[in-house]
Amino acid sequence: MRRAAVGLGVVVGMLLGTLAPAGAQETVKVGLIQPLSGPVAASGNYVRMGAEIGRDWINARGGVLGRQVQLLIEDNKSDPKEAATAAEKLIVRDKVPVMVGAWGSSMTLAAMPKLEEYGVPMVVETSSAASVTKRGNPWIFRISPPSEMEALGLEQYVDKLGAKKVDFLAVNTDWGRGSIQAFGDMLKKKGVEVGAAEMMEQSATDMNAQITKIKSTGGDTLFLTTAVEQITLVLKQAQEQRLTRKVITTGGSSSPTQLIKQAGAAAEGSYHIVFFMPWFPEAMPDGKLAKAFVDEWAKRGFPFEGLTEGFRGHDGIATIAEAIKIAGKDEPKAIQEALWKVSFTGVNGPVKFEKDGPAGKESGQSKPSIFVVQIKDGKVALPDFLAKK
């Protein structure tokens, strides 16, 4: 009797499995590659937090194609080799049809061959090296601005900033090198003299030698390209050396609120290119969405200073959700084709892709909103030339 009962249980279980609605437990998988450890871990974790808000908001509205979005997260450990490994894991092991990644340009560039090998699209949320969209990888869709686009966004303010001779200090990565090139070219066209171009390793904590060289050039403005942790150290060491320069950070990774906390008076007067202004959400292209994002971030107890990175995670996930809706299915090729048809407004602003790169193998590049803020009296403010009278 016991054996018969077990056999009946198996048959009933099989029947119930057959009668269960198809895809009842199925989710829409989305991969996320970020530096969750290593030198730029703070930034990567902020993007993760934003992506989780994006996922939760989408799921609260019923998900995508009537299914819940599942976020599969991999740590690239701030290392390009790890980024390539993470991309392959997500594709081969987890079978993700699309992903967001991978913060730094060097990490994104390292992951890109895997995307092409397996035919899986990636929305690039942060990387700004021109080569990301110029290499001829049709699986890449970038919502962050390349350095050239940032430079064009700043060009209109160069005269008002009063820059006559500019020096550069940048992290020794594709992002840092690309930034020096893009901003240097723009400044030269504007008739600004370009002086020293100093590099620092991503893990470096002592930049005194570079600051000493910059101090000797007689310039009036320093363009600084690296993550917020290293910017803090540079500003403090520059203050100790009594370097008197206008400082402008590029790449939108400065997190001015965090700099005020960590660098204090050393950050006073500095200018920052940002892509989200959580201090003035009503000034964003969709003020209501921006305010809702700021409120949700606070509700979760996330640090305010992370908002200038966190929005990227939200917009990356929202972009993918739009593409999957358009595609009508969560298959890599269908999502890739649908990304070209995406047109919506995220926290940063409008997302719509244009072709960039060699003919026939173009990547997608959106034109993000770009803003400039300044630290004044220990607070984030609009520079005088942007403040409404």
C-alpha cells in the first residue's frame, strides 16, 4: 500500500505540474555588472541600488510582458578581466538575454567581445570612453555621454568659467585618457592653452607628485577625471600644497555631496559636470519622476550622495524594460532590434539611440542631459552663470 501511495503521489504531482499555468514561475532575466568591490566600489553599489529601484518599480506595475523582472548581479571587482568573466557567467550560466554594465570604460570594453561572441545586448550606463561606441559592436547601447559629448556640453560655459590655461589630472584608464583627449581638443578650439596632463593609477592614494608638477605650470584651471574616492584625496592633497586653481570634475562621478562630507573646505568652489541634480529634482526634464526617485532613495535609507550615480541603474533597467515591451519577447536579437525603437524619458532625461561607429556594425548612443553644479558655502548650488536671477 505504501508503495502504491508513493506512486499515486508522483502521478498526482506530474498531473498538477502539467496543469500549472505555463510560465507561472518564469521571470524576465536582466544581468547587471558593476564594481561592487575594489577601488570604485562605492559608485558600483550606488548603480546597483538604482537598478533595484528600477526593477521594483517595474514589478510593482505588473512587470514586463506580464512577468516579474529578475535582476542577476555580478561583481566585476573594479577589474576589466573580471568584467569579461562576469559577462560570460551571466550569458552562459544564467542565460540572461540582456544586461546593464559595466561602470568603468575599461571594464565595459573588456566585456564587449563576450557580448558580440554570444550575441547579447548591453545597455552601458556609465562608461564615457569614445571607443565604447566606436569599436563596431552592434550589441552596445549607451545611455551615458561619451567624453566628447560632455566636452560639448561644457563648451558653452568655458568663457564664463574664465579658463585661460588648463591642466589635467586623470585616472590611467580608457575613461581618463579619453577625457583628456576630448576636453583638451574642445579647449584648444576655444583658444584655451592646455598645459600638463598627469595620470594616476586607479588604486593610487598619493597624488602629491602629480600635484607638484601641475603647480609649476602656471595654469588657472584643473580638469579632474576619476571616481569620487580619488577626487577626495586629490582635493585634500591639493589644499595641503596650496594649489589655487579652479577645479572641474568630469564624467559625472564626483558626487558633490559626498565631496562636501569627505573633503570639506578642500572642495569649496569646485565645479562638477553631473547628469542628475538630486538637489534640484524639479529642474530635471521629468521633474515628477526625478522627485519620486529621490524620495524612494531616501525611503530605502540609501545615502543621498549616491544619487548622482544611482539614477544610472534606474535608467538602464527602464531602458531594457521599454525594449522588451517593444520586442514582445525576451530574446537577445529581438531586444537588440527593439532598443533602436526605444523612446522614453528616464531620470536623466530622454533616451533615444542614434547610430555611432563603423557602418553596418554601429552601436547605439543616446544624447543625455548634462548639467554643471558648484560647491558654494559647503552646499551644492547652480553656478552664478546658471542661477536664475
